[in-house]
Amino acid sequence: MEANSLASDKVSLRIPRTIKHAMRFITSIGIRFLWVDRLCIVQDAPTNAEEINNMGYIYGNAYLTIVAAAGKDAEYGLPGLEGISFAKSKDFYYIPRSPVRDHTEDDPWRREQNHHALLQQATWNQRGWTLSELVSSPRVLCFHDYTITWECHCAVWHEDSTLNQVGDECLSRTPRPGYGFYQVLWPDLKVYSRLVREYTKREFSRVEDVTSAFAGITTTLSGSFSGGFIYGLPELYFDAALLWRLKRPFDYSQMENLDHAKTGLPSWSWQGWNLVESVPLDLTAWTSRFRHRTRTNHGQHTSWSFTRMRTNPTCQWHLQVSNGTRTVRTDISMYDSSVYDIFQTRRTGWQDKDDHFEHEWVPEIWFDFPVPLLRDPERVDLQEQSNLLNFRTEQVIFGPWEAVQGTDESGFDGTVVIQGVAEEAWVGVLERDVCPEWDVECETYYTLISISTGTIVITEEDDEFFVREWHYIRQHKPEVRNWEFYNVLWVTWKNDVAYRKGIGRIDKDAWERHNKDIVDITLG
């Protein structure tokens, strides 16, 4: 690009108002360079994939990211810049967040006008691509209709904030380049699950954008998640990550859009289903790998309530890649203290406290065992992606006479209860990913494959929002407190490749009573 090439009348007329305002704004604050995706990435070019994967680094190493949170499109502009843009649309006052509230608590207008609520309302926040920008950026300056807000690694400021509201600690600290203010120092699955849930609420205009727009996030986090990610599933937690569920099934009319053999996206990943509309995910099973406790302000440590769920690996996973197959290095428990000597060099700063481990980087967290910590993202080698997963496992086929369709107490319309031959021989519960046009009785057979085992500590307070099988466990196994089960996928076949059709949990005793086949599966 030649110098001043954007200044010509012919080109200038094609540049949206928001970009023009941003160019003048950064000049006014002494910044020389501006990255604009629309101008800096050649659309539909063969090199796009590499640039998209590097988006996390681009935003992570930026001094500042400008968020155009006002308006519906790029022609709206950045309001409130004196001498550059139009005035803000109305007066705005900032009510600082505080545990002590006055009469403003009952004023819905004032309650809603904080930074995060404003972002939630913005059209900018509905686009799939923008979450990566927010996660990766060390500093974000947001232009809203009524105000300007700032978010960085340690604070959220409004333009009405005064210096006495800004702590010295924040003024003296600087974010580590390349990580943004979502600095994940260790493979925190809880943080990642929040990002996934937020991402699946967003909108996409093209199917291929589903994976591309998320690549910046996974690239940014790959420094702390050893092994990286496979279509949005962290390799380190792969067994548990496969257990995502839909909060509601797709309608049968969407089947053509959900043909994974055509889309090339895996049916075993949530990314393969986030195509035609936003569908909230149930990631409760991911909590089975939360193995840490957080210290409270009173110095006490409390476990996450869902850690009473556990997932145990049973399969060895292999991805079909260009040069053959690659073994998925899964299971976070490989870092258990029993192999401390092997990983000693990776554990600088770890302290063994007898009943837990602590690290100087995150002293407020107690860990069951040392875990891999943050590496330099510039040295992270991204693994080749593949939508074909190979593994050997057990398979059980149930007949249509052994299944009953129904809506469970949590309101999930797509439940199939496997009862076995005898009515009292309850087996388990499946959940469809797509509701059929026909009744469940029209199904020929139910092919289930085991992908892991698990346990849940059952309590009297449980309901079917957390344990969908709670009602059946209480009815058929009332004495059980530690329910053991097999996690299974309900699959269908196409050209010798299996595709996920649903997911469920089958009672361990019931599964082991049935005749099983050992099968080699290619899951697409």
C-alpha cells in the first residue's frame, strides 16, 4: 500500500465513518498505527487461515483496542470525540459499582448503565468475531451511544471515573504482552467453559466462520492449555469435553444444515452444531474436571459444588491427520503427584502442602495436583485439526421395544429413556441432538458406543437440571449415593463413518449386563 493512498477521494468515500473516526482518534493520542480487519486482511485470500489464527497475537500485542459499541454498522461512527465526531446522543451519569446502594438501586436505567451491561446490549457483542477481540486485547476502549468505557487487566473505568477511584496497583501494573486481560495462567476449564457458552450465543453469516472466529481465542489460550484445542475441545480435558449437551434439540427442519458429512465439521464437537442458529450449551459435565479450590476473603477454601461429578477415561483417541494418525494427549490427571519426578522441570514454583499443591503465580488457588502452566504463546505449536476421530470401544445395540420417548422434568424435549426388556430394568437416559419427524417407536435400533465412565454423588437436593436421571435413580436405585455410569454416544452411520445423534448416561450395572461388541470406530 502506498503512503496516503487512503486519503484520495475515490478511496476515502469507501471507508466507513467508524474507521475514519478511529484513524483521527489514534492520531490525536499519539499512536501511529491502526489495525483494521476489513483493510488489513485480504478477504477470501488463501493466506487468510494463517492470519486468522494469528488474530489473538495481533490483538494481544496491540496497545489498545477500539470497540465501536454504538450503532448498528460501521457507518455509525464513534460518538463523543470533540472535533472529530458527533456529540453523544444524551447526557449520561455513571453510578459506581458498590455493595452499598442508595435509591438508585430501584432505577432500572441507572442499574443497566455499567460497562458490561452496555456491551451486552451492543450489536457489536452479537457478532461471533468480536469475542476473540475482547479476550485477546490487553486494553479495550468502548464507544457507546451515551458514554465511553475502558476495560483492562485489572479495572473497568467509565469516563466519569476520577483518579481517586483508580487504585495505585492498577496504575503501576502492565499486562504481559501477547496475553490480553483474560490472562489464564493455568488450564482453567471453568474460564474456558464461560467463553464457549458466550460464543455459542453469537451470530454467524457463514458456516466456515464458526471455527475461524474462535481460532483467535484458542490460539491465545493454547499457551496455558497443553496440547491446544481440537475443534474447540481442549485436548488436555478431551474425555470430559466430549460430554457437551444441547439445552434443547434442533428441529428436524434443520437436518440439511446439520449434515456433518457435507459441512466437514465434526459431530463430536459443539462447533459442528453451532451453525444454523444459536443453541445454548449444557456444559455441566465439564465440571467433572474442575480439580481446584479457591480461597475466599476469609482465608477459607471451598470446592466447586459440581466437583462431585467425575469422568474417567476409557478410550485412546487418535486423529486422522495428513501424515497418518496422531494420538490425543488427554487426561489432566497425567500430572498427578504420583508422577512428580517426571514433570519436575515443569513445576518451578510448586509447593507440596500434603493435602494440596500451591503455586506462587496463583496463591489463592489450591490444586489437587500440579498442572501445566502458561508458556510463551509465541512458541506454541498449533496442532493440525481433523474432523475424524478413531478409537476402539464397546458397543451395545438396543431395540425399539426397549425405549420410551418423553420430556424430562427439566423440560428437555428430546429425551429417550432406555428401559431394557423388563419394565423395572431401567438402563439410562439419552438426549437427542435433533428432534425427528417421527415418534421414537419408529426408530429401528439404538446404537450406543461407550466413550468414558463416570460417577456422580447423588444428594436429596439434586434435581433433573443437574442430574437428568435423578428421578429414575431415586425410583430404581434408591440406596445409591455414588451413581456409576457409562457416558455413551448415540450414533448413526454413513459410509462406514459414525456421526453423533445424541448423548446419554447408561447405568454401569445395566451396561455391563448387556451383550457388548468391541468395535473400531471412526467418528466424524
